[in-house]
Amino acid sequence: MTLLHIGDAAGYGAGHIPDAVLIEMSSLLVQRDGTPNELPPIDALERVFRAAGVGTRERIVIYSNDPLPAARAWFTLDYLGQGNRTALLDGGLEKWIAAGYTTTKKPAQPKPGSFEACPVPDTVTLLATMRNVVRLRDDGAPDLVLIDARSQAQFCGNEAGVDVPHGGHIPGAVNIPTPRISMPPARSSRPTHFA
């Protein structure tokens, strides 16, 4: 099994699961033609995962301090044909620590891995394909739902997101902000007395 900490050097250095190898989130993203957060070329991604000690057969477990980097890493591995052997650590580092497990500041020293990508192009929707999807939806495809996972403020156009010049959404999209599906539901506490 290979355990990957997805984040940045500062977060990793503050404490991580023993034997977890750091993959910098920035190594999983590029800007292409003015569009941020695109996938890097496949050969660059192969180098990243090989350097982290990822081989061709073992289970890959990923986690982060925040659920979004781990989810992005899983998406990247799924695109590279490795989603079926990749798992997200339930609750990430926060749940690991809350359960009383140890962390370390000692960096892992992985041996280079033999990772090879088997890309699954259908994992990524091209802009031209997305335009066709919107057209189908506009023509009345009843089972087609577009989900926008950004914050409600970004969805409504009240604020721009990181690396996004303005807010707003594709007409007809449904807003389900990421925290609603990635964070545990808030627990209500019972009052201990009434005034």
C-alpha cells in the first residue's frame, strides 16, 4: 500500500500520518490557455506519482488536511486509470488525529515507483462536449442534471472564486456546495436548561 498526503510542504511538515508521502497539490494542476486547475500532461503526472513511490499494482490511499485536495488527487488517479485501486481515507487527517492515532514530522523517503498511466479520456469532459450537454438539456433531456459544487455566493454571482474572474453559473445548473457532501452534518446540542 502507498499512503499519499496531498497538500503543501507546510501542512505536511506540521504533521502527517507516518510513512505518508507528500504530493504537492500544485503538481496536480496547471494553467492552460488562461484556464486554471487543468490536468498536467500525462507524462508529468507519471513522474509525480513515480517520485512518490507509487507502483503499478498496490493499493493507493490518499488523504489531506482539507477534503478538496484529496478529492482532486483521486480524480487525477481515476483519469490516469487507477481509480479502482485508489481510496480516500475516511475523514482525512482530522479524523485520524481525533481517533488518537499518531502523526510525525519526519518526511517519508520513498523509493521511485513504477507507476504507469492508462488514461481514461472520458473522465474529463471537453468544453465542446459540455456545450453539447447544455444543448441537450435545453432541448428537454429530463434526466440530465448539471451540478455546480462551488459556494452559493460564487454560484449566484456575488463573488468570484479562486482563479475565476467572476461568479455565476451555467443556466439550469443546480448548486450543491462541496461542504454539503464532504463534511459531516452539524450536530445539534440539546439545551441543558430552559430560561
